[in-house]
Amino acid sequence: MHKTGFAKNTMRYLQQDSGGFPIRVSAVMPNEYKPTYVAKVEACAEEFSLQVKTQYAEIPEPGFVLTMSEDGLGLSDTNDPKMLPLQVDFTSSALAYRKEKGGGRNEAIAKAVGIKGKDSLHVVDATAGLGTDSFILAAVGCNVTMLERTNVVCALLQDGLQRLAENPEYNELSERLHLLCGNAGHILKTWSDGNNGAEQVQLGVPDVVYLDPMFPHKKKSAAVKKPMKMFQTLLGFDDDADDLLTPALDLAKQRVVVKRPNYADFLAGKPPSMQIKGKKHRFDVYICHK
């Protein structure tokens, strides 16, 4: 996309029906792309149950906004305008390096989910967040279904997946990533009960369910970078994470993997079958006996 001949910023404001999270969608686009931009805004509003707002005065506090530009969708903080938007960018240099040099199937996360030989596992990442772990699992050959309950994060993930699919270098990898938006606990339970939607039926029962709930940092730990701090402030911590373990165990054919900080207690107080430990995190592995 050319970056010359830009028109004046076109603004649209989106807000969740449930309230509480204001979203500003703005773009600097060439004139000929304006209809496409408006269509993307309207599609985003419809798909993620957002309302279009035409006046900035209608947007309440806090200052978190989604900004749409030629670079895609990003999460920003109006109180810190110098901070770059937080985006889901699966083609970033950091992820590209990890994909090529990160150890592949020898990575701890790959060992934790149980990848062996040329087998391709179906992994449900029930706490997708910004999708980094899902991407790594897809890069080592897994078919990954991402679950995310927050509309704003779902919008970021979908935008990242769309841009990934448009990059010819990632065609094969992008086909191994799927996104379902909704409450993970409900999706896992209905999936295991057989009350599947069309997408679950098509995807099939997963071999592995992966959980990486948001967990408070230690007070003495290194400072969290601003974009991630903004993300954590927006979402809070997963106080209901314990409730995910039982439906995950009921659903998975082979194992459930829980990523935890080394200082954290077991999820739901349940000791795992085994552990794979790293410097800061560990993977608690629960083998399913079915």
C-alpha cells in the first residue's frame, strides 16, 4: 500500500455494548482506500458487538483506544500518545527470529504439549491473549485453535491473523491457526459435552488444551513494559482460571498443559503429572487417562 497522497484522518468511534471500554478507530488512508476503510470499521463493529460513535465527546474514560491505520489495528493509551500501539503482529522480527532460531520442537512449550515425530497435534489455546504461544505451536506443526473472551483482544487477534494470511511467506502456517471468540470455560464445557458449534465439529476434539492465565507479577520482579502493562490493566488477572482446569481435562484427548510462573501455586491446587521448568516459568503437564 502506497504511503503518498494521504487524505485527512477519517475517524470512527466504537464502543462495546456492555460499556466500560472506549474504542477509537482512526485511519490515515489514501482517498481511493476510504470506502475499504469504512467497510472494515463497520465489519469490526458488527462482528465484535461494538457501537459506532461519531463524537469523541461520547467516549467516556478510561483512555484506552483501538486505532486502525494502514498498519492494522492497535491498542493505544490516550494518556501516553508517544507510546506505539500494541498490535498482534505475527510477522514481527522477534517472532520471525524465534520461529527460525528458537529451538523448534526442542522448545519447552513444544515438549510440554507432547510433540513427537511428524505427528501434528490439535491444540486448543484456551487463554490466547496476544497469540504468541499459539504462533509458536503452529510454527512447530500444531493445528491451534485460539480461544479469547474479550472482544477487544479478539479484534486484535483477527486483524493479526488477516495480515498473516496476506503474507505469502506464512501461507502454510496461517492455515494452522484458528480463532474462536467467547468464554473459554463455556466453550470447553460444551465442546466436551458434545454440544458443538459448526466450527468445533469441523476442528474435531483437541489432543491438548493449553492454559496460560494472566498471573500477578511479584513486586520485586522486573518492570513490565508499557504496552503489556496497558494490556494487563485492560484485562486484569484471570481470577477464574482455576475453573478452566476441569473442563480442559474433560475435553483433551492426551494432556492439559498449564504455563505458570515458577513461584505460582498449581492451578486449582491440583499437582500435575509432570513438569518442564524454565528460568522464569514452568509447564505443568496433566496427562489424560481416557
